[in-house]
Amino acid sequence: MVVGDFPIETDTLVIGAGPGGYVAAIRAAQLGQKVTIVEKGSIGGVCLNVGCIPSKALISAGHRFHEAQHSEDMGIIAENVKLDFSKVQAFKDSVVAKLVGGVGSLLKGNKIEVVSGEAYFVDENNIRVLTETSSQTYTFKDCIIATGSTPIELPAFKYTKRVINSTGALALKEVPESLVVIGGGYIGTELGGAFANFGTKITILEGTDEILSAGFEKQMSAIVKKNLKKKGAEIVTKALAKGVEETDTGVTVTYEVKGEEKKVEADYVLVTVGRRPNTAEMGLEQVGIKTTDRGLIEIDKQCRTNIKNIYAIGDIVSGPPLAHKASYEGKIAAEAIAGQTSEIDYLAIPAVVFSEPELASVGYNEAEAKEAGIEAVASKFPFAANGRALSLNSTDGFVKLITRKEDGLVIGAQIAGTNASDMIAELGLAIEAGMTAEDIAMTIHAHPTLGEITMEAAEVALGTPIHIVK
């Protein structure tokens, strides 16, 4: 502690103001805690500022631009459709600004003190918040670490002007003519798809057998792959990216596939091979907080670390790096601090990719149910047999229910298709509520809606489908 640095006391101190941290702070304040939140960057964290929110704004704009050019089969012929990418970026930034401002207002409304700076643990009850010009110690009763993650940088692809990560891709001033994407996971697929809609020639280099292989079945990713190829994208699987040569005007990426070395030229190369937890250089070792060899903090079912008054949530703990997972964990941690018995349960946590079409999954898929020793039934209904999907001219995809054979209990679901990100919520609720296929089938769904596809899939599970032949 520096001379004259009198510690400021608080009940609960939250490190990180992303979707995990700010939610945890608000819930702790609601439960009567005096809360301080420390953020070294911007309120809202990566998700709101340079992640899920701006990327979805860009994806939405790209989708509209592509539809304006390609709706002839619906009788809509638009000539000389123009794109002002500076206005697209302004729209994206306005969405971010509104949400960041909204979070700031929520923190203020809940009387949460917001402190700017980097947090470093002194001991299990004190942190020091550092800025370029000052240092201030805070004493806390409980602490929630929610510092998020950072894109992984490959040694052979150091970030430069033309070797970029997702943050750099979202900040581009103009639409590139060509783009190489290293990594066909959800970030690479989403951003690659968005720029493909703007007219960029996309090349995706994926090291595994298929894009979107983590968490999504091949029959789902195949639909996305087909749509990307329709837009001129080249997808190379089992590819090893080896290096890059950069000039003032572009890059040449060298990669290997089936033992053969190849090269591809582009304006930029976007590296999306995963994220690493932000747990270094914050003094965790000072306190003795246990981490894995990947730098993830070990927690129990209440998000508590091995230090009883320190909790961790979000991308810095095991599990998928999802904003809604972080928010969920933030509530659990805050409630545990307040003495409640809340515990984490990830069975019904959805995963979504905002590709074209969208993909969403919750609970068990077929393979996972089999691995768990559950005798399950998979029941699928196509978008192409739904009136609303036909009227939207969006007939690619399906809803698939995974039900327990003995009693029809819904234990999982996968959706590939338009608005899958919204439709998956009903099925997550069904799993949480312990509903059966019969419960869903007997629930009247409005007509004509995409929601009917879920009802129809439930009827397939019961063996009594109406709108497809059994």
C-alpha cells in the first residue's frame, strides 16, 4: 500500500464490467450489497463494444444489402443497389452507444460505484486499482472476477494492419474485396458471412473436418456451408495455416492441405481461432487462486474459487465463452454472496450462431444423449413444410427435438433456420420446466408462425405429425 493511499471499503467488488460483471454487480446491489465495479476498458466489455452487439449490427446490415440485390423471385427487382459502408459503421456504433449508455444508467440507478483502471490483488481482501497516474486500494468482503477473454494470436500471424482479429474486422473503414478467415468457428463464420453479403470474396481455412464443428451437428453446419458457397465463399477444411506475407495493399497466406502447400491472396487475413482467458497479470498468485494449465479459474457450483470470498464467472472459467453464460453465472455468484443456495446448471444453456441460416442448440444432441447412456429419440420437422417460412422465402433448415424414449421428456433441441436464435428460447424453457413432447404438441401455437415448427416436431416425436407424412 502506497503512502497516503487510504483504502476505500466496499461490500462486493466486481472486476470487469462486461455482461458477466455488470449483471453480477446489479444483482449484488439488488440484494443489499454496497458494490464497486472496476473496468479498465469500456462499460459493457468486449460483448457490447467490440463483440456480440456490433457484429450482429453488421450481420443485419449485410443481410439487408444482400436481400436488396437478390429478391427477384419475390418480384422485387432493385437496380444499382448502393452501399455506404461509413453509414453502416455509424449505425453499428449507434447501437453500441445506446446499449453502453443504458448499462451505465443501470449501474448508476443501482448506486454502484464505477472505477476505471486495472485491478491487481494485494491479498484476499484488498485490490489495488492502477491507472497511468494513480493507485488506489479497495478493501472488500467479497469479490467477483469477470475479466473476460482476448482473441488468441497465432505466432505465425502477429496482428498488424492487415492481419486482424474480430475487433479489427469490425472496425474496417471499407468493405474489403477479399478476405481470408483462419478458423471456421462461430466468430469466423459469422463475420465471414457478413462480409460475403457485402460482396467480399471469402476464403475460410478450417483445421478440422467441418466448419462450426464445436457444438453443432454436421447436418446443421452443412446448410450454412451451402449458403456461404452460394455467395462465392471458398471453404477449405483440414487446412493448416502456416504463414503470411504482407504488403501495403494486401496479404498472401500460405497453408497446407492434404500435404500440399498452397497460397491465397487477399486484402486482409482475419484470425479467429479462439480466445484466451484474461487471468494473467492481476495477482491471482498473490492470493493463491487456483487455475488450470489453460489459465481458467477453478470454481465450484456457486462460482466460488478456492478462496472462499472470491468468485469467478464468464470466459475465465470452464465452459463455452458465451455472454449469456457469463450473465447467468454473475447472478449465481451474487446470490451466493448474499447467502442464497443458487447453483449453476448448464443443461439448458443455449448456443447460437448468427450465420445464414442461424443455428441454435440447447441441451443434449443425439451423440451426447447416447454418450450419457440415455435412450433417446430424435424427431425432425423441416422449415420447408411451414407456411410462415415459405412466405418469408426462407425454407432452409429444420427443428429437431431430442426426447427420452421412456416418457417423451424433452432433453435437447437443435434448430437450423431463420430466427433460430429466437425460437430456441421455447425449447430451453421446455427443458428447464421438465416438459414432454406432448406438452409442446398440446400447446396452441399461433398460425402462421415459425413457432409452429417446434409444435410440429413435437408431433413427430409422438408419431402423429399433421403436415408431413409419417
